[in-house]
Amino acid sequence: MKVKVKFFALYRELVGLRETQADLPPGSTALDVWRSFAESHPQLAPNLPHTRFAINGQYVDPNTSLKEGDEVVFIPPVSGGSAFEVTEQPIDVNRVVEGVREDEDGAVVTFVGIVRNENRGKAVLHLEYEAYREMAAGKMQEIGEEIAQRWGLRHVAIVHRVGRMEVGEASVVIAVAAPHRGVAFEACHYAIDRLKETVPVWKKEVYADGEVWLGLGN
């Protein structure tokens, strides 16, 4: 099965190709195409959490199956220092902030969500976060695109952790850089609200006497 593969911006430079063909076994997915190029171009591999997939001009889940003649495109992050990531590792807040800051920016506004020791009148022992990872990263990038359209800001990062987290650990970090602080505050506030509304991440609160699954808005 042959499919067309196109590369843009950073990915075009990393791979050294603007367009090529891939010969794949029947039943292969868009993610299989990515893996084949990431194997031959290892510098591409770390960008997977920030990448959206498109087939024939439409955004798709990376696990979407391909058919003969399809056109596959890997969509790089929106611009600049943008990053949208779901990770099992502890979040380095300074790394996220430095990742969005450019010399043109006079402000970086950061939201850090912290696991607290109490909710709804009960003592919390720890939290467990779970995400539909492929969709979550895409929805985070959509928030970045909305911020770019609304405020013209393109230095945005959203990083959400999954797995078990203890009290005091960071579960989510959002950083927005801008020339002036006012729009940075507005955009960061918008980002956390949209994150709670649209990103498929859930948390389980574990208490001494039980546990409960909640959405991000709770």
C-alpha cells in the first residue's frame, strides 16, 4: 500500500524532505508512518507529543487506518516555543517557562495546578490522573491555536501529568508569554478554563476511606 507523506516547517528541515511516498503493509496507521520516519530520522522522534496528524486534509487520531493513495501530514506545533504534552514524568516548571520565553516577551504568566490535601471536606491521600493521550494533546494544541487567533500570542505551553501524584506535586503547568502582561494573564486564564472544558483528562481522588473519579472541573 502506497501513501503520500508531506512535511512542513520544522519537520521538513529535520527529515530533509517536503514530500515523499511510503510503502506500507495493509492496515497500517498514520502513527505507523510516523514511526517509520522517526526510526530513520531519530531527531524527529521527541516531537511526537506535540504533533497532530492529518489524512487527506482532516485532523485524525494517530491510530486511524490508511488506505491506498491517502495523503498523510504531520502537523508541527503552532509556532515559536509552543508545546502541548501529556507526560508521566514530574513537570519541570522552569523548563516549561523557558520554553515559551523569547526576548520580545515582557511577561510570562504561568498557572501551576497543585495536588492539594483536601477536597469536598475530605482529606486527600493522593491523586491518579488518566488521559486519552492522543486526543488530549490535540485538544491542548487547539487551545494554543485559539489563543493565537484571539490574542495573536504564539508562545504557549500546556503540560499535563498523568499517573499517581502526591500532595504538593504539580499536575498541570500552563505558560503564556507576551510582550505585555495584560494579554498574557487573559490568555492563561482562558487556557485553564478551556483545558477543563475540552481536554479528556480525569482524576481519581484517593481518601483514607475510599476513592472517586472526577473530571478536571471538579
